[in-house]
Amino acid sequence: MGAEVEKVILAVDDEPINLDLLEAILTSEGFYVEKAISGEEALEKIKTIQPDLILLDIMMPGIDGYEVCKRIRADTSLPYIPIIFVTAKHKDPQDLIHGLDLGGNDYIGKPFNTTELMSRIRSALRLKELLDKLVKTKSELSRYVSLSTIDMIEKSASGEMLKAGETRDVTVLFSDIRGFTNLSENMDPQEVFEMLNLCLSKQIKIIEYYHGIIDKLSGDEIMAIFEGPEMAENALRCGAAIVEMLSGSGDSLNKDWVGVGLGINTGPVYVGSIGSETIKDFTVVGNTVNMAARLCGYAQKFQVIFSDYTKKFIRDKSLVYQSAGKISLKGISDPIEVFELMQNKLEKK
């Protein structure tokens, strides 16, 4: 078993004597200490050293401790870092509440008791270790369980998305490479894998940008779900962005591999776990999904086709589309009117 990695603590205080005291205490306890004498310096150092914990003074000239804490929590590029306020501003409960609301983890007053300080530091570091393990576990889990399953379960648990066993309106997008079977028939399997992975990864980035959730990746096909008041607009703009990106791809993608067709439909879906006792996938099912898939099959190369149901949810007048007539779809008794998104006339947002 290797030696334990030395934890890095960033101490922030505008009084050098306070920093020297903290450094002396913490180094004697086996921590490595970085120091910053201002909020500005602290924010710069955090980007480079990414400490395991921050001891943060509140009353500093310039950017005070509250603002430093607020900016750290707003920076999504940073990992979770516990923040303990070390301050004389600890007697007023409103000050404590304000700091905790901004994302602080704990308070300790000046002058502090060394034993109490170390106890609070170790408690905060234990929490960080648990959260770091959770992130690592999620990363490992994503190798065996679809990211959509993990993402949808998390959103369901937090109330951000419909829960299992619930029915709600969503917009479903399918994207599929035209003629994939013929394209891959005479290609080396490794080349097929590389081109397919590149094409899918480019689309996934766009889907995530427009707040879509990847529900399935099946061969050359992607199924994504959009929720919320702007779900139809987000799905349509996503489709237009995918077409624009792939049709303008350079040498990174073989031109025969970029010819996607997209189908979009809106309506009620049922959310649940599908599979066995040992293997399950969290997904959405229903006629809304089936129709989106069939619209995708109808769409031509670089064409975004959507249903009248989706059209009813459009509020954004900058989206330009036209009727593509009535078509018959398998499993639907009467022909339905479908619409084509006019990407070349779509206003940028």
C-alpha cells in the first residue's frame, strides 16, 4: 500500500501573520499549505493548484470571502472543494447563514481553537473523499451502464425530470446515417468504428448543448429526449445544428458518413426500467417514440422532418419550416401531415 497523498490546503487572509499561523499549524499536521493574501490571488491560485480544501477569511479589501466563495461555486470547471470560513464575523447568525447559502461548508471563529479547527478540516475532507469516490464510481459505472440511464435516474431522483412510472409530454429526436449498411459493408471494421464514433460524438455534443438527453445509441442511430417549455424549439435547433455541422465537415469525416436524416416528434411517453432483474435500462416508450423513429426513416439526407404534434409546441417565430405533405407511416391508419425545417433560412441564436 502506497503512502497517503499529501492534502493541499489553500489559506486565504489579508493579514500575513494569520497566514503564517495557519501554515505552522497545518504543516505540523501533515498538510501542504498554499497562501493567498487577497480574494483575487485566491481565485487565480485555485485554477492552478485546485486545493483539497480552502480556509477563507471573509473581511478582505477588494473581493471579500463571500464573493470568492460565490465565484468558486459558480465555476463548473472546478471539482468540489470544501470551503471553511475562518473569520471574526461569526457571532451574527445572519452572517453564518449568508456564507452557507453561498456554498460554504463550515465556519470557525477567530481566535480559533486549534483542536476544533483540525476537527472541522478533517470532517470536511472526509466529505470530499466520499464525493470524489462517488464521481469515480459514476465514471466507472458509465463503462457498463448507458450515460442516459445514469443521467435520467439522477434527474428523476432530484425532481428535474419525470420519474419512472410517470407519463409526460416530451420531444423525441432520432438521427440516423443514410445508407449506413452499404457504407460499412466493404470497410475495415476498425475504420467503421472510428468513423462511426467520430460522427456520433460530434452529434452528442450538439444534443447536450441544446439540453437534450441521450436515451439510446444503437449502431448509427441516436435517440435523444428534450423536456421543458422550449423542448420543441431546442430539438429543432439541435437538428438544424447537426445538419449544419455535418454538412460542413472537412477531412475529419468521410463525406459519405455525414448524410444524416432526422425525425422529431412530440407527445406523451411513459418512463420506466426495461430489462431483467440483473440488467435494466431507464428509458421512454410509447407511440411518440415510434413515430419519431419512423419520421427519421422517412427523412432524406440532411433533412429534418417533424410532426404536426411538434409544430403545435413551437412558439419561436424565427424557426422557418414548410409542409412536406401528408405521408403514411407504418402502424398509423391515416396519413399524417409532416413538416420540413428550412435550415438555410433559420436565424442564428
